[in-house]
Amino acid sequence: MSSEPSPKRPYQKWFWSDWFGATDVQCQDPDVRCLWFEMIGLMWTSEEPGYLVRNGKPLTKEKLFRTIHKFTQERFDVAFQTIEDESLFSVRKTDGAIYSRKILRDLETHEKWSEMGRRGAKATWVGKATGEAKAEAKATALAQAKEDAIAKAIAFIEAHEEPVGVPNGA
């Protein structure tokens, strides 16, 4: 797990109303809330977003304890057991990696909205680019038509104009 956010995920949308509204978390001891908060941060910055994974392997309970450095072993064990008993996290069946259901939902929602944004921008800007190109082509054609008309008018005048100061028929 990296301690730096991914360039694709430079920040996490954090809604305090979600945190304070999660009564299953808020009714817990401060140690439990602190550990869960730390785990959320680790899952967010993980190489596999939403999962406690490091170097392609699930982070074990023992490695999690050594990673967080905020508790004695006894306090950590009690807090972790409470989080587990309250089902605040889920465990992936294939490899036992702990994950946050909410983070995965948030990431899925983010990806859907991003895709819709990309589609909307493409539709908007491709249409505008085509419209701008058409407008530019029209303006160029109009300018060329004006130049051609002026050139024809000058040629006509020059062909039909009589010399100045010379009487007709002289």
C-alpha cells in the first residue's frame, strides 16, 4: 500500500454526514472508530482501491497492526475484533483480503459518472469542433467569393473603361 494517493485518485470524497451518520461506527469506542478510520485510509490508498492489499497480497491482521502503530497489541485486538463482529468490512473469498463495501460502491459510482462526463464532453466538443470547422470553412469560402467578385469587377471595368482625357473616337 502506498502512503500517497494514486494519480487517478488524488483524494477521496469524504462526507462527514456519512461518517457521523454511520451509527454502527459512531456507537463504538474511540479505539474502534480510530482503527476503522485508519483502515479506510489504507484501503483508499491501496494499490487495489477499496482492499487492504500490499504487494499484491492481502494485508494480514498482524501486518495491519504493525502498519498502523497507534495501539498496544491488546487494544488493537479488541478494536479489530469489534470491527469484525460488527461486519464493518467484508472479506474477499478468493484470497481473504479485507475490503470496504462503501469504498467499492463509491468507486463504481465515480467511474460511472466519469464515463458519462467523458461521453458528454466528447459529444459537446466534437460537435463544436465540427461546427467551428464548418463556420471557418464557410467564412473562408465567403472571403474567397468576395475576392473573386472584386477581381471580376476590376477586370470588367478595365475592359470597358475608356481612357481618361481622350475624347471618344479620337
